[in-house]
Amino acid sequence: MTESSPAKPGPVFDWFLFLAVALVATAVVRALAFTPYEIAQGAAQKIYYIHVPAALSAYLALGIVAVMSVMFLWLHDPRADRLALAAAEVGLLFTTVVLVTGPLWAKPIWGTWWSWDMRLNLTMFLWFLTAAYLVLRGAVDDEAMRARFCAVLGILAALLIPFIHLSVYLFRTMHPEPIVLQPGPPKLPAEMLYTWILGVVAFAVLCVALIRARYRLEVNRDA
């Protein structure tokens, strides 16, 4: 009887993840050293170039969770469930970055770490829903039932994202309205806008790279 040859290990070096980290480092250096200060907020405003790209990347990751959850409920494809899990973990990471950088920015501007602003409250609720999604993964033993329950929760969590974005228009809030993602031209000077765009692209690439790496890890674990 012949023995099957062992599976070849995957590549150790992930060039895509390396590219993503390099882009994020470039964006941070440009924001700190090559982007002018905002007149009213000073140096504290530079957190904007991390805070907002992290928020958009969190929305991207959790949007992937919702799409893959719908695909799983429709097709019952375990690959969709694996990808939803990978995206949920990355989404929780970026949502944590948002909740950390937000108070760091708010303290010197608003005079308080946390104001119970509606957008802050909804973002914190999104964090808890995403965390609950991951906790649910370890609470249900039956794989099919676990995947179905998590798919429903993932879709419900993503439905909160539009309300977070529109909360500054729907409620009385201290949080400023969008100055780029708004109707009409952006309200940022060109140098600041270029830094913002670089940050958004860099964090989005990092988000995709992390999801890709986490998905590959899940596939290898199942194998």
C-alpha cells in the first residue's frame, strides 16, 4: 500500500499583505509629515486620515460578511461561510480601530473621550453585533446550524451600516457631517484630499489582504 505524499505548504511570504502594509505605512507618513495642519483642530485632526479609512474598511469587511451570508443561505456553499467568518474577524479589527481613534480625536476637540453621540453609539452597537457573531461561532456545535445562525446575524449587523452613515443627518449630534462622502464636491483642500484618498485605498487594500490571509488559514484548518 502506497502512502499519499504530504501536502505542500503554502508560500510563507504573502506579497499582497506586504504591499498593503507598505501602503498603510506610506499613508501614515504622508498624513503625519507631509499634510498641513487643519487651522481649527491642529495636530489632532490628523487622526482623521486613520479614523475614516478604518471606518470605511470596517464597512467593506462587514459588507462582505453580509453578501457571503446571503450566498450561503442561498447556495449552502461552505466557502461562503468561511469567507464570511474571515471578513467578520477583520471587520471587528477595523471597528475596534474606529472606536479607539474616535475618542483620541474627540478628547482635544470636544473635551471628552465619549459623548454618547448617536454615531458613536451605533458604531459601538455594530462592534457588539460583530463580536456576538464571532462568539456564536464557538457556541453552536452543529456546523450547518451555526452557519445559518451566523449568516442571519451577519446580515442584520450590516444593515446597521447605512444608519451609522446617515445618523449625522437624522439625529442631533456632535459628530461632524461628512466632508468628502457627501453630495457635491469635497470640502477638503487638495493636499488633504489626496492624503485622505491614499488612506482609504491603503486601508481597503489592507482589509482585503487580511481577509484573504484569514480565509486561506480557515481553508487549511478545515483541510
